[in-house]
Amino acid sequence: MFLKHAGNGRVVEVLGLSDLFNPAHAQLAGRYHVGEELQDPEKFAKSELVFLSGEALPRCWLDRHYRDHELHRSG
């Protein structure tokens, strides 16, 4: 999967989708997708990544407490 680094606009290839989807993980392994040679893997903060369209990542991928308010409301 490819995302974009919000700070510099460069395309990032995500190397571990499980880290992307897990809201308990604040970082993921990826590499910049530039040129013809593969770049070395790096750690990227998920908070700095967006979809290629510029749309933010879903909150459920970033915030492990995104549904806590529902627990408090139903109790």
C-alpha cells in the first residue's frame, strides 16, 4: 500500500499493513518510493501519513480509544 508523507509530499510504501491497521502502533515500517532503486526501510509516524489523495487516515487506525465514548454512554 502506498501513502503520502504529509510533511514533504513524498510517497511512502507501507511494508507492514498490520502496523498500519493497529491503533496501538504509532509507527510503521515503510520506505520512500522514489527513483528506480529501492530505498532503505525507515520508521514513519502514522500521524504524519495521509492517503495519496490527501485524505487523513481513519481514526480507528490511529486512536485505540476512538470508541470509548460509546462505552461511557451505554453504561
